[in-house]
Amino acid sequence: MSREAVIVSTARTPIGRAYKGAFNATPGATLGAYSLAPAIERAGIEAGAIDDVVWGTVLTQGTQAGNIGRQVALRAGCPVTVSAQTIDRQCSSGLMAIATAAKQIIVDNMDIVVGGGQDSISMVQTPEMRVSPDRSLIAMHKDVYMPMLGTAETVAKRYGISREAQDEYALQSQQRTAAAQAAGHLDAEIVPVTTTMAVKDKETGEVSHVEFTLTKDEGNRPSTTLEGLQSLQPVMGPGMNITAGNASQLSDGSSAAVLMEAKLAEQKGLQPLGRYVGMAVAGTEPDEMGIGPVFAIPKLLKATGL
């Protein structure tokens, strides 16, 4: 008998600004638990009924090292009998976690699996972060360690995305986010979080810790104008494209989705939010990170007949 995987609940933290935002001193396990625990509660299930927690993250170092998925599960109150794993496919890590959770339900006969993810730029991407390039790998693929600024410039040049188009899209993004926040469209998916935030005095350099409740995504600037964006200088120098205004901010946050076998969800009277159909991936040159979905989506549509 065929099995289907459906999403029965989701929860996410507000997005915090890295280094200066609400989650800049939040340990990895706690950051993840802020979304996992509410997702479990919203599904109306006992944590002990979860067969596995699949957790995605880009930075599996520092406070997110040592199978952060397992740490998050325990911090969220799951019993020790609930297993967990951590997945790293960089920007699509959380998406891969949900897809893997669905496959465990369909293929491995699990009934309830959580897929989610997190990243804490503030607590992990610090001056102490150790990255040791493999010289032999560089000899084979010279751009394998290229940072996102470089890959973004490559994409802009290679695919003809002008600075003007980027600034216009950035403005549209700011406006849409502001409108969505004002209309309350994001409220249902967000779980307000009270946490301890590190605040540095600009004059003395002294760091204090204050309790802060975050209820909406940080970083949106409703007063952004096209003229303001156009006046910013490219980070990598004249003639380049990426500025502090048209690039996405560095962020901290987490999100979780509870997946369940469709028939079990029906028995429990749960209304699915979505159904897993399939997933596809595609590799590109290391110097053009970010363009992957352009190649992966056609593969997915073809494979699923959509």
C-alpha cells in the first residue's frame, strides 16, 4: 500500500539580525528549540511519538557542532528515545531536511518525522571560526572556497543581472516585507521569542545582557528608497554590483515542520498544510552559488510530471 507524507504543522522564530539582533547570544540548541517545541505543540502530538528529527544547518561548528539536530531535539523537550540527525547542503539544508523526513515516512515506514533547520551567524561565524582550505582541492577547483560576495558577482556578470535590476528588486523586497508585516500576514507562522541579547556600549565597549522579546523579523527598512540604494558603493569596488542595500542580511533563526504519514494525519483529524511530491538537485560551478534552483526546478518538474 502506497504511503504519503504530509506537513501537519510549522513554526519559526522571527529572523534576527546577526551580531546586533535579538539572537546574537543564543546558543545553538536553544535557537533550534525555539521553533521545534512550538511545531510539536501545534501538531498536537507527544514528543515521544516522533520517529526522527532531521535538522539542516550551514555552519556545523561552534555552538552548532556535534549533531546539532540531536541537541535541538533534547532542548525542545523530546525524550532521549527520539533520535536526530544533522544535514548540511548549505542554503538548502532545511529544505533537504524536510525532503529527507518525507522520504523516511514514505520509504522507511516511519509515521512522524520532523524536518527543520537553523543557523546562528552570530555565535558561529566569529573571528575564531577556523577554515582550513584543502590546497589539493583548490588545485582541482580553484573557486571552491569563494565567498558569497564573489559568487554573487559571478552570477550578476554571467547571467546579465544589472546593478539597476538588483536595486529595484531589493526595494520591492523591502516594500513587500513591510506590507506583509503591517497586514499581519506573517504572524501565524512566527513564534514570539523572549531571549537574552548582548548589547555593546559604543563609547565604552562594555557588553551587557538584556532580556528581549522578538515578535517579528528584524532587518526590514520600510523607509528604503531607490535613490538610497543607488547611492551605496559596491562592497568589492567600482564596477561591481553587490552593496549593503541589495544583498540579503546575515541572520539568525530557526524553523521546523512536523511531517506525518497521510493516513495517520487523517485519523488524528489533522488538516495537512502540504503534501510531499518530490525533490531534485543540480550541481553548478563553485563560482556561481545561488543559481542552483534554475537548474534543479526543471529536473523536478520533469520527474514529477508537473
